[in-house]
Amino acid sequence: MEELVLSVQHVTSGYYSGGFLRRGTYQEVLHDVTFEVRHGEILGLVGESGTGKSTLAKTILGMVKPDKGQVIHYTKRPQMVFQDPYSSLNPAYTVGWILEEPLRIFGKYSAPERKRRVREMLDRVELPEECLSARPEELSGGQRQRVSIATALIQRPRFLIADEPVSALDVTIQAQILKLLKTLRNELDLSYLFISHDLNVVYQLCDRVLVMKSGRIVEQGPVEQIFDHPQAEYTRHLLAAAE
Ligand SMILES: Nc1ncnc2c1ncn2[C@@H]1O[C@H](COP(=O)(O)OP(=O)(O)O)[C@@H](O)[C@H]1O
Ligand SMILES: [Mg+2]
């Protein structure tokens, strides 16, 4: 059997709202979700806005507890890249400081070793050294997303969850970031769960794809199979809408 990085088995999860004295009402978002992420692959997760894609990411990361089923990690904790680097990068600090921070908190490295790792990662995401002294607001959207990716990778995870990482970017910049993600996957031997509402982006990047509708996986398979021979009515609908 192929090596797995993640197994999600019959997961049902959602949110409790309101209710301090009384028990809050429960909204179930994910219903009996089952899939695996295999070592080295880029697995896409597509579906319309509000379908539960980010809830699935949060459930994998343990920020939302499954009510049923289980999430099994075969690597150390995955790292996350978000859509909006404005909110995920602290505007008060320089890029050099932001990149070094996880190493200060979690690593047992000397200051020179931390600096060396920061420079190496900056180089991997193809940013010039001048960026180290810049603050996030001084960078372009594409550069900021490169910093987010570097921040996620600096602790050397084996598995990355990217939640709409290129959705806020122009198409040309999108293509550059997708190319970078592919290169990093190959060079650093990573696996990704790549979340997007954009089928064109998923087609460019992913090896396999999960199609989600209203919190359920309605179809999954290799990208060519899903795009060329969709089985589910909903997948056909999504493909037609993306034409
Ligand atoms: N923190 C939250 N509390 C309550 N409901 C939430 C919360 N986050 C998301 N939801 C609801 O869960 C559903 C799925 O949202 P989400 O996972 O963000 O979808 P997607 O990422 O596919 O757009 C939506 O109905 C949304 O309103
Ligand atoms: Mg989302």
C-alpha cells in the first residue's frame, strides 16, 4: 500500500452557536467525510463557497473537533497557508523577524543557524534578500504569499494544507505561485491538501481531486478522470460553470 500522510475516516463535524445558559444550536457542516492523502501527492479539494472546505481544514488541524469519525496523522502536524496574507502575517514586524519566529519558539537552533535557515527558505521561495527588512505591507500580494509559504515551511513539515492560497491574486501571479508550490513539493518531498473553489487552478496543480457539495464528498479521483469523465451530476455542473 502507498504511504499515507493523512487519513480522514467518516468525519462529521460542525459548529455550536449561541447558548450560554441554554445549550447552543448545532449546525452540522461535514457529513461522513472519508479520504486519504498519499505521500508526495497534491490532493485538490473543490466545491462552492460555504460548502465546508475550510471547516474540513480546521477539523484536520484540530481547531474543530469531529463529532463522529476520526482524523489520523501519519506525519508531524501539518502547516497551513491561508488565502489572505494580510491577516496571517503580523504587520508590525519585518519579514526576517516573521520567518525566524517559529524557529525561536519551536526550534533549538542558535541565532546564526536560525538566520541561515531563514535565508535558505527565502531563497527557496524565490524572494530577494532585501525582503528580510521589509514589512508585509511593503510587499506585493504575490510576494506576501511567498512569505506565508516560507513561514509554513520553515519548520520543515511534510504536509501542507493550503486554503485558497491563490484566490486573492491576479491570474499571472497565481500561475507563478502554483509553479512555486509544485517545485517545493518536488524539492522538499511534500504532500498538499490544496483547497480551491477554482477548478482551473486545481486542474493546473493537482494530482487527485475531491469534489465537495454541502459538506459531502460526492466524487474523488485522478484529476484527468474527474475533469474528462465526471460521474457526479454536481461535478458536471461545476465544470460547466467554469467553462
Ligand atoms: N466559526 C464558525 N461558526 C459557525 N459557523 C461557521 C463557522 N465557520 C464557518 N461556518 C459555517 O460553516 C459552513 C461552511 O463554511 P466553510 O467551511 O467556511 O466553507 P468554505 O470554506 O467551503 O467556503 C457555512 O455555512 C458557514 O457559515
Ligand atoms: Mg473557505
